Amino acid sequence: MGMNLTLKVWRQKGPEDTGRMVTYRVEDVSPDMSFLEMLDVLNERLILEGDDPVAFDHDCREGICGMCGMVINGVAHGEQVATTTCQLHMRHFEDNAVITIEPWRAAPFPVVKDLVVDRSAFDRIIQAGGFVSVPAGSAPDAHSVPVKKVDADAAFDAATCIGCGACVAACPNGSASLFTAAKITHLSLLPQGQPERDSRAKAMVEQMDAEGFGGCTNTGECTAVCPKGIPLDTIAQMNRDYLKASK
Amino acid sequence: MTTKYTEGEPIRDTKAPEGPIEDRWEKRKFGAKLVNPANKRKLNVIVIGTGLAGGSAAATLGELGYNVKSFCYQDSPRRAHSIAAQGGINAAKNYRGDGDSTYRLFYDTVKGGDFRARESNVYRLAQVSVNIIDQAVAQGVPFAREYGGLLDTRSFGGAQVSRTFYARGQTGQQLLLGAYQALERQIAAGTVEMHTRHEMLDLIVSDGRARGVIVRDMVTGEIERHIADAVVLASGGYGNVFFLSTNAKGCNTTAIWRAHRRGAMFANPCYTQIHPTCIPVSGDYQSKLTLMSESLRNDGRVWVPVKAGDDRPVSQIPEDERDYYLERIYPAFGNLVPRDIASRAAKNVCDEGRGVGPGGLGVYLDFADAIRRLGRDAVEKKYGNLFEMYERITGEDPYTQPMRIYPAVHYTMGGLWVDYDLQSTIPGLFVIGEANFSDHGANRLGASALMQGLADGYFVLPTTIGDYLADGPYGEVDEEAVAEAEIAVREKINKLLSNNGDRTADSYHRELGKLMWDYCGMERTEESLRKALERIPELREEFWKNVKVSGEADELNQALERAGRVGDFFDLAELMCIDALHRTESCGGHFRAESQDADGEALRDDENFAYVAAWEYGEQGPVLHKEDLDYEYVKMSQRSYK
């Protein structure tokens, strides 16, 4: 026996449209469906009825590409901890539930259509300095610089960020600090990241501000919704690097 | 129905230099013409796709000073599906001193490919593999390390040495982010112009050369033309022809298929790889399949009930009514037989009606013995993250009940034919990564996809494309050729939107995928392939008449995007079946039931099929061009795992 659900979905034709919530009934939903598969079923029906399907971003559907993301019942990626929307399954919802679905809401993430938002600000933050400058073919032997295992592991933990933007959507200030700090921390912990460490921190933080993201007030909502559990103390690392670079 | 094809001229020149295999790449590099740095700015290159191959190529070409335009269909180049690769990346570093070498990696790859890959290309891949690790480490890719601070490695299927570098279960993610960051650096520097949310819909060929692409801006719907001196396709594989696969939802064949229609030959389309340990389908709504690391087979035992149709819960099936079929059939290798063998065996027991779970399409992978033997903690340490992923998707606890697994499509070895320079049969069109056919033969070894994508993008293509560009810039393009391509794209979009049918593109795609899985999947027969070749054109005709696409052309329209891709999958599916039907031998991922030995293993026919099948598009059916494979270094032999 499937579940019957009421969805209240944000519909917005384009960036200029004001947008509104629209209610849909979805019946006979299998508890084994993923949240996105449930929306697929709704969309198949809408297409056959000649309506516009609900636009949403998604790709790998295995929790790693970072493309999907919606605010479900007020929580970025829904209430399951450490889960992307594509990995959220319907068994976590009650039969006859009413589910609200909205896009990420933050000024630097303008809505493109329905649940699709423009996250290119994240790419521009990386462009500002989220890299090590190393032309192909110029690298020394991989074993020429040993790296402490604890540092490599901590760098990895920060590097697992998938760039989905849930941190921004959850933050009351619309801050991109967790995203930016994850990259700064990843590269600051490794010897390869040292030569550009100061300029990187400064440029990335300034770009983050220029994009219109808010400041961090240590609310911690970002790390609570982060599908990869990027720790809050990466932001402390970012602030230290930024202060040092600004001296 | 086209089961017919004609045979054209064989391909004799692959552009590989002569001489000892270890000197060929050096020779090619020295022979390649150079471009004066001041002239590089005047040369334009288009790169389609931003995965490991496309991302690293665009970044490297930008760095060299070319004018690059990069395109991806996702909202950011960081999303490309290379990101999902779990296991690791091979490289012949021999950091373990365990007898590895360039030659051994070359040998293992040719053998793993069941002797259907080109020796000179594979040798070069093994040679540059070591540079990839250096490059990635210098970029800050956080590979796993040991307490001494040096890189950790592990061994992987098909190899007896420990040459796989990894970053926990997220190696693809970390390598892709390295390439993405290099790409973003070039975008900031102004050498690469990035076009996200753009999909390539046709190739522009002018005076016999690839000179640009027609793309659709997926936000505004605008059809754009982009002209260049060379085009690089790095658009990935075509596993989604099966609808269900481990590929991302957006992965599609349109870029390479359109190039094929414009004259690029398609090589070995029937070579597909099926991975044995995926989470089974749970219902008709299923949109994709998720792979779980093969390492699970190190401790899990695979079984099904002895009796067909036995739907008792696991706890009520006594030990003597369980069939540990891999251990029974392959006593020497047991649960650790290679991917293709494990996959086929699972299919066979399910065909006998002994499969478990929804639809009877699954087999148990049981850890009860391992937990008894090693303790729950030890099992959790080793496989905790995989068990968690399984639980998340299925809602079942693999510590207290066996996992259910089933094979799924996850990689395609076939792709556009390229020569030693990675150039297709259209001058100026280069193809890299999974989109080309080279290097893996009929079967890819684990941890070799990442290696090939990055080898092509960072090291091989930037040298070989220079040789082509040195004769450029190639001047004005033929306006008629551009207009013709653009009109064809618009007409197709209008056709899809004006249909007032009653089935969605997804529903046709699902039907096509099931048909391909049943008739051109793990096991192929003449009968099944003929059936597929009868049914595909009928279904395709119905699709074009009856598919329903809502919305408009000039807006973000995901229904339209999908419908266009499904249209191309139909054509590709047909070519795959023709290729599979013509290759009456079994090899690697291509198993023809008629060609097996007494033990049921794949039986190659080297006498008649030691060639690459390169298909040219023809209005009257495809034309086969054979590239003979000569093995000067590796001795051909038959695999056995009993």
C-alpha cells in the first residue's frame, strides 16, 4: 500500500516572476522511493496533463555531485541528518503528510525557475583563490613532500564539501562561510597549499563578501544541515588565515 | 529493420609511431609541431564536458595559452559524474617495491581488456600514469597517507600488485575537484570561457573539419553557434541507454552521437561493463542504480534459495536449502570471481526463478559468517560506510539481515574511434575520456577510468592537439554548414514540442532500457539481438509520433532536454545491437551465449575477431571498418577462474 501525500511546491516561472506555493496531491507513493523519484512521478503526470513539470536540479542521485537541494518542511535537504535530497527516502514521511518544498533562499542564489537556483557565486569564490597554481607537467614526484597522516585526514574531511549550498540556505544571515572555509581549510592544512595561503584566504573571503553573502555569527545551522558534516571549526581556521593575511 | 551492414575499407593507419613500444610516446611528442606562444591566443578550442578528461583538458589548454571555451550541462563544472567514482586510481609508481612497473600496468590492462585494446595507446597510458599522481598531489588532492607521511595504496581487481591510490571512498570526487579548481583558475585568468547549463546538440563540420558546435542555453532556450579551430568531446559514456545504470541522470550520448552522424566513426559500441554489486531495483519508479564497492565480496557470501519461488524470510531458510552458487561453481575463486562472471551467475540464478526481493531480481550478500568470525566491530570498521549507505537506500539493516545485490550497467568501453593522437575520423575533432573507445578493450579494470580520463586531459591531448592546431587558424567557416546544423536542431526541438502524444520521454526511455537490458545486456544471443533489432525501430517510430513534451522551447524545459536525449539513445541502441550481433565471439563485457567453453566461460575467437569494429554512419545502414589488432608484446591467452 502506497502513501498519499499533499505537496506544497514553490512555483516560479523565472527570475522576474513573484512565485507562489502550489498544492499537488500525490498518491500511492512507495516508501522505498527517493524524494526525487517521488517528484519524478508527479512530473510525469504534469507532463501528460500538458502542465509544466516542477523544475529541480539533480544529477548523480547518489549524494556526491551536490547538484540537488531543496528546502523540505523548512529544513535544507529535509530532516534526515547528513543527507542530500536525492538520498532522502519517502519512508521517513508519514502517510497523509503535508510536505512543503521550496528552493534555497538567499540573495546571492537567485531563483532560475521553480526549485532551481543560480549558485555560480560559489564558482566565483573558487576562482578567487580556491586552488594551487600548478601547471600540468610541472609537479615534483608525489613522495618528495611527506604529509602527516593527521593533516592529510583533516584536509580530506574539509575537502569532502560537495558545494550544494545547503549551508547558505540554512544560515539566518545567508552566509557562505562554511563553503568558503572548507576550501581554505583543506588547502591550508597541506604543504602544497602554503605558498598561496595568505592571498587565497584574503581573496576568497573578499569575493564571498562581494557576492552579497552575509557574515557568520556562529549560529551553526550550516554544519547541522551539511550533508557531509563539514565541521564548524573550519570557519575559525578561515578567520585566523584571513586575519593573518590582512595584517 | 537493419540487421544489415556493409563492410568498408579497413583502417590501416592509427598514427602510432613505429619502433620499440617504450619509445613511441617520446617520439610522437618530439615529432609534434609546436605552436608559437604568441599564436596560441589566436587559436580557439571548444571542450564539451567538464569531468576528469574535459576539465583537465580545458584547464591545461588554457594554461598553455589557447583560447578555450568549455561547456557543461550542469550548473557548475564540478558536478560532472567523474565525481562519483569511489575506488581509486591506478599508477605504476611502484612505491611498494612489489614488482610493479610501467610494463606490468600495460600488460595487466591489455589482458584485463581481454586482448581487444591497442597496445601502443595502453603503453602510453601506463607511462603517464605516474605523472597524474604527481600532478594531483601538487594540486592538493588529499590522497590517503600512511603514518610516515607517504601515500597509501591498495590492490584492486585484476592486479597482483598494490598500485591503486585512493582518497577514502571518494577518489573521483577529490581528483575532479583538483581538475575543477585548475579550471576555475584559468577561468579567472581569462583563458577559458565557461558556459554552464549549455548542452551540445550538433557538431559543425566545414570543409571536412570539425569547426564548432551548436548548443542550447538550457536556461533561455537560445540556440547558439560557437566556432573554433578544433573541438574536443569529453562528454562521457552512454550507459544510460539502459535507462537504469549507475551513471548520473543527465549522462547522455547526444554529443558523441551527433558527431557520429557527422562522420566520426563509433568503435565497439557493444562493449559495456556490468558491475555485480549494486543495490537492486525496488520498483517501477526507480530512476537510477547505486553501486557499492566490490570490496564487499571479500567477506560477504553470495547465495540464493535452492528452490525456485522460495519466498520465506531468510531466518526460516535452513543452511542446507541455501545455494552458495559462486563457491559451488568456482571453488578456487569463490565469491571473488571477476565482475563479468559474478554478474552473469547472478542473472542465471534469477532466470531460474531463485532471485530474492522485489521482482525476484536480487541475490543475497550475507555477512552473518563474517560477523560471527570477525565480530561486528571489525566488520563495521571495514564496511561501516557501505552498510550505512545500503541502509539509507533500502531501509534494511545489513548487520541483521543479508544485503540484496544485483548487477548494473556502469561503464561503456566503446565510444568514438580515435587514433593515437586521440583524433576521430573527422579532422579537428578530438575525443577523450570515456567518450572515446581506446585503452580498455572489451573490459575495463577497476581504478583505470580515472587514470585514463586524466592521462588524456592533462598529458596526451594537450600535446597532440598542438600538432593539429599548428596548421591553423583554419579561417572562415562555411556559413551554409552552420545554418544547416542550426536549422536541424531547431526542427527537432519543434517536432518534439508540437507532438500531442500520450507518453512521456521517460516512459519510452524506460521501455528501451528494459529491452536493451533483456536482449543486449549481460548475455546476448543471436535470437535476442534480432528481437531487439526488430523492436527498436518500431518503438523509435512510436516515440517520434507519440511522445509528449510540455512547455516551450525558449525556457528552462527539462522535459524537452530529456526527450532530445532519448531520441539519440534509440539510434545508438540499434548500432549497439548490430555490433553485438556481428561479433559472434564472447570477449570481456560482451558475452555471446553461443561462444562459451565447457565451463561456461567467455570464449574469444581471435582468428576472426581480433579487431576494433569502427562503424561509419550511413543512410543505408552502418558501414564496418576493421582495425586489426596486432599484439607484438602481450601474448594472447584465455582467462580461467575455476
